[in-house]
Amino acid sequence: MFIVYGLLNQWDYQNAITIKGISDQPLTIVDCGNLYTIYSLSDIQQISQPSRKDLLAYHHVIDYFHKDHTIIPMRFGSSFETTTALTDFVVKNNDKFVKKINRISGCSEMGINVISNVLHTKEEANNKKYASGIDYLTKRKQHYEQIDETINYIKDVEKIITYEFKGLYLEMRKEKKTPMAGNSLWSLYFLVKKELIKKFSETFNAIAHDNNKKWMISGPWPPFNFVTEERKV
């Protein structure tokens, strides 16, 4: 069994690979036409029930190549029984992968987590917990008003970012996370050229500090959220 870490658009075989994959397996880079696939030996147990050490080693490999190259990071568990099956898959999907790698070329991913301070009413499954039907309808009205207020808040955040971060990112995606203590948590992901990461961080720090906003920055990371299908929210 072979586990795949990612795809590169260029590779010099004279480069020394100074790290190993999961379980200290040596890494191999195979030429799949105009893409290069990074993989190592693994087994079904590691892939289906990975340990924390396995996951850390996997992402360490992706980070290692992302530092100096453009890489399409693969989700953990991308595996093939033979190297022939691996190369056939990459070659078959070559056009799709080339479009993706060209889109993220020279980029990292930055994240901003936004906490909405709009409290949400707790869902009640049993109508009998309400004093009356009118009380139930009133609570439901409040619930949906709070949802609308949260969505409007996130839209306002997007407007601020679009203005303040203009020219500092190529693409943005957003994802609603599990609520925290009654607050809504949204993650905004940005595709940023590596040479603009410092400016992006400085701009964020200035905005967050001046306005005391409940925003948290993360990254830079390999652009995981820009090589998968966009989640609709």
C-alpha cells in the first residue's frame, strides 16, 4: 500500500530529501508526466486508524515541500495498492490537477476565525416546554432574527476585509464552524502569495488591535481549502 502526500509541478531529482514519511518510511517522488507525486509505503491499519504521530508526520511532509515549492496537498488517506495505479490516477486527472496547481502557484493559505457575539437561542425539540403556542412562535421568531443578524455580521466582516486587505489575497472562502458557548464561529480562508504573507499579517494585526475585534489569525499553511470543492454556506 502506498500513501500519497501531494503533487508538485516541478522537481529536481538532485535535491536531497531530508525527511521521511509516516513510520520513518523513505519518501519517493515519481514523475507523472508534468506533475510529480510524493508517496511512501504504508499499510491499511495506518491509513484507516492513524495515530497522532502518523498524522503529524504526514502533515510535516506536506509542510516541508510547501516551504519551497507549490504543492497540491492531499487529504490523509489518499492511497493506492500499486505505483501503477497511483501514476495512472494522476495521469488520468492531469488536466484537473494542473489547473489547481497553477491557481495556487506560489501561494499559502491564511485563516481568520471570526466569533460573532450574537447569542443563539437553544433549539427546543418539545413544544410542551413552552408556556403557550404564542410563546413558542415568539421564541422561533427571535431565533431566526438572531440567525439573520449573525449572517449580516459576517457579511459586514467580509466587506471590511475586502476593503482593508485589497490586493493581499487572490481568493477567499468561508466555513461555519460548531458554535462556541452560544456564539457563532466562522472561518475565513485566504489564498495569499507567499511574498505578501507578512503584509497580510501586519494588516490583520492593525485592524484587530484598533477595533478590538474578536478575530484570530492562523497560518501560513499549505492551501488545503483551495484544492477541494468549495463548501457552500
